[in-house]
Amino acid sequence: MRAVTTTNTRVLFVKRPVGWVDESSFAVVHEPMPEPGPADVLVRTIYLSVDPYLRGRMAGAFREGEVMVSRGVAEVVSSGHERWKPGDLVWGFLGWEQYGVVRRGEGLYPVDAGLGLPISYSVDVLGMPGLTAWVGMDVLGRPAPAETVFVSSAAGAVGSIAGQLARLAGARVVGSAGSPAKVRHVVDELGFDDCIDYRAAPSLDAALEAACPAGIDVYFENVGGPMLEAVLGRMNPLGRIPVCGLISGYNATDDPGVRGFAHILGKRLTVTGFSIYDHMWRFEAWQPKMAELVRSGAVRYHEQFSDGVESGPSAFVGMLKGDSMGKHLLRVGDDPTR
Amino acid sequence: MRAVTTTNTRVLFVKRPVGWVDESSFAVVHEPMPEPGPADVLVRTIYLSVDPYLRGRMAGAFREGEVMVSRGVAEVVSSGHERWKPGDLVWGFLGWEQYGVVRRGEGLYPVDAGLGLPISYSVDVLGMPGLTAWVGMDVLGRPAPAETVFVSSAAGAVGSIAGQLARLAGARVVGSAGSPAKVRHVVDELGFDDCIDYRAAPSLDAALEAACPAGIDVYFENVGGPMLEAVLGRMNPLGRIPVCGLISGYNATDDPGVRGFAHILGKRLTVTGFSIYDHMWRFEAWQPKMAELVRSGAVRYHEQFSDGVESGPSAFVGMLKGDSMGKHLLRVGDDPTR
């Protein structure tokens, strides 16, 4: 347990964005330490996860004036709940704040230190992003050896895992990413067979044809927009498109439509939108398997940190614009395991 | 066996259409009787099926100058193949002609007179349209009791069966059709719970909201375009959209795109394009079950006939424009069972 300071830096969601979100949707405030009720758990935030899906919540579920919320890792400071005691490491939905009160400790899960991996992995490769990649690729995409798998946002938190899982299944794996450095990372570090720089390609159609000469059997969809249209034209018959995200449209105020929908019929494609909430029951059996893949080096993972909860707004806006490599996290407080 | 005449009226495909197909893509010719080779089967055409998918073949697979081809029912006139003898009733891909030569009898199947139903049913409710409806609804759509199922082209050859199968599964079934007479047919004859006249509705969104107050769980997609966009907005979470056809786009020269694709992610929808060719292995087990549903009256079926092979071009163009009710067939020659 660390010494408790007397102020609490927090990031509030203050303005629902229209179009591209910027930092004016957030306010950094310094408030007194929160006071937990008798059955509550007071936590000290260590890591917070910066995720694309938060943009959707800013359009709907989040209420203006309340603290931003995402998954994170924390240390229990004090607990009125028998399940937790001071010093326990937990993960779950946490406020973007140095200290937070979790009512009755609801929604907290233990960080399994026995896995022998960084505790931040609880909110990325061993947490929801990892499970999302696995459900999308192994459950819905079902790549077969020698098939071609294409992954957009291949340098991202989910896409980087999804592509490596496809490679482990024996598929040829091609990614797309938005800078030369990311392309190198995807090929050299993550072991993809090829990667397109979608920002540099004069034609996505031509780039896909060159990188996927045998067509595409599985498209792990993270972006939507022109990339989706180009991929539909390149899909093979009976291909599968698990739809994990459509980030290119998250900040859009109009919907230009997706051309090439007829390929879904003509090529007998299966397009499946999915949410990890429908698959939480898989978590317990899945996590130890994923941990083994990471420990053995079969799956590699890259984390990028911004320091301080107050760096959250700029990290989030930059992540949506493609500035992040791998998983973007806020390092809010000291990690007692490092 | 009927007397053999000396001329053979045929419909040739002569001009690949651009945009809306019209009768100038066809030519009616009168030619001498064909001469079968020693191993061939000479057939006399009785019924020919007029189907939307033929528009796609006119854009690609069909070659100009050759006879139009669709599924049909015929009587064997002479046979050099041991499997067939004169007088046998067969179905399969046949030319749009009074008499045709089937090389080595390949692709012919027996009409099962033992089913106790009209022989024309071999190319509609007991044939590919029926199997298509069953695969789309029962295999891919999987309606549960109390779910809402929406079927476009509900008065059509496939949609009319698909909706009745959903009703038999206990779902609430709503259709769409393009005239007051069709709407009455769908509700009064086919037993749908409700039906929208999509041509008369000032707003598809409002019409769907009124007809499907609990949302839509399964959309049996035949049309695409504005109807698909309206349905995407009305789908329930975890809904299924088997894509059987996209007829509204078959004659289009541009692709305006499908708006609302993000609903596939947001509502975790599964969209599955399918072709009956991937499911032919189901035919043998399925046909007797379907025949029983038809004989018992559980599934009702409507056929509309145009007389003479030369009526094919106008029947086909009219069918694509929505003029047909139920299954449109050409009655080319005498039916020996009637």
C-alpha cells in the first residue's frame, strides 16, 4: 500500500463530441480524495486502457460531467468487502482518476500474478483485447492452413494479436497499418507475412492484389470505409469477415455507404459483427492458453505508455488518429511489481 | 411420347444488357429439330422456370448467340443413355426451346411422380426455390418462436416459402411486396401476419416500425437497396440476415452503397450470402419433407404461367420489374400428367 495523497487528479467527460473528438471533450480536475462507504473498495489506479470503443460510449452511454471510464489495473487501498484486502491487485472498469471508489467492489477481478507476465497485460493481451482477437479470429474467422488472412489495424491492440493467431493456425497473414514504422513492426516484430501502408498506397485495390495474390479468405475488420470496400472486391468465395470495429467511421457525421455489398451474395460471404460481452463466458478457459502463447514467445505484444492520468485526452485523440503502436495505456501510478 | 414436329421454336440470348434488361436481349428463332448424337437424350420441354438469378448470368456466364438456359421439366423423346427411356419425366437445366438435346443426358434428374404433386413443382417448391428458402430460413436464419421475421419479395417464388417456414417455426412473420394484390395474397393466402406494400409506403422506416414493433430478428434478404438500409436500422441485437438475393441492384449500373453497415457491428448481426450450389447435398433428405408440408397444406404455393417458349423474354423482364405473383413459369409443351 502506498501513501495516500490528499488530492485526486481526474479526467472528466464534459462535452459530447460531434465529428472528430478533440481534447475539449475532456476536463482535467483536481479534487479531494474520495470517501468510500463502509462496503466500498478504495483503489489506487496503476494503468488505464485507451480503447477505440470509448468513442462510441462518448456518443451515447457516457454522461457529461462524469469521470471517464475504461478498463484498468489498480491496487486496493482499503476495502469494506471481504473479497478484497489492501495490497490486492485488481482489474475492471475504473475511472480516469488516481484514486477511485468501487461501490461494493462490484466488477473487480483479480490480477493473476501467477501467470508470470506484466500486470498491465490484464487489460490487453490477457484481457478484453486479447479475448476479442481470439473470438474474432479463432471462433468466427476460423482460418485454415494456406488460407490468406487480412487484418486491418494490424499494429493495433487487437489486430496485432489477431494476425499472430492466424499465423499460428497456419494461414498466410497480411496486415495494414498507417506508417512505415508500423509496417516494419508488423512484419519484423509480429511476424506477419506482409503489411500494406494504407496511407502510402496510391490504390488500395492494387496494394491488396499485390499483397494477397490468392485473394482473401478471412478479413478481420477493424476499420470499415474504403478499406472494407477494397477487401470485399478481393474476398474469396465462402470467406468470413468478423467485424470487430469500424474505426474509420467513429468520428464521421455522415454515412457514405459501403459499396460492393453484392459481393456478400456473389461470393457467399459471412459477415459477423461481434461484441466481447457475448463471449465473456469463454474468458476463464481462454486466459491461461493465451498466457502460455505469450510466455513462450509465440505471440508478441507491444505496449505504449503515456504518463499520468492527465495525458488521457491527448492519448485517446491521438490513438483514434492512428498515432499509437500496439496497445496504448496510461501509466497513472507506480506499478508495485516493477 | 408426343408426335415430333419439324420445327423447334427457341429463345436465344443475343445481347448482353447494360442497365435494365429488355426484350432486345433476346431473339425468338424457328429452327429445324435438333439431331441428338448416339449417347444423347432428346427432350420435349414442358415447363421452364423464370428466375431472377438469370439476370446475373446474362451479365457474365451466358454467351451471346446461345440459347437461354434455366431449370425446367421435360419429357424424354429418345435416349441413347441407359438411365433414361422415352416418356420419362425429367428436370434439370434446359434450353429455352421446344426440343433440346442433352449431351449424354448429363444433369438430368427424375421427376418423382410418387410425391403426388404437380410435376412443375420440381422446379419450384420442391426444387431449387424451395431448397433455397429452406436453407436461408431454417439453416441460416434459424427463427425461434416469438421472434419477428421479415421477408422481402414475400410474394415471390422463394420469399413466399421462406415466410411460411418461419411461421411454422413459431415466429411472427412480416413480408413486403409491391402491390395491394400481392399484399393480400401474402396475408390471406400465405398466412403471413402482416405485409408492407413497399411501393405505397411513404417511409420504409415508418412502415417497418409499424409492422415490426418488436424489431426484426431474422431478415430474409431478397432485394437490397433502400429496404436493406431500413431493415438494418430495425434489426434486433444478434439478428441474422441470410442474403438470398439483391434484386434491386441486378439492373443497376452504379452502386450507391449500403448505409447503416455499422449496425452489423453495433447489433452484432450475422449477414450470410449463400448459394444453393453449396447446399445441394441437402436436397435428397429435404425434398420429401417439403412435399409433405405442401400436401398437408402447411405450405401453400402459387404458380403463374406464361404460354409458349416465345413468351419467355416478356415474362422475364416483367418478373424482374415485380409483375409476377409467386413462381413464374413458361408452359412450353403439354403436361402429360394434367
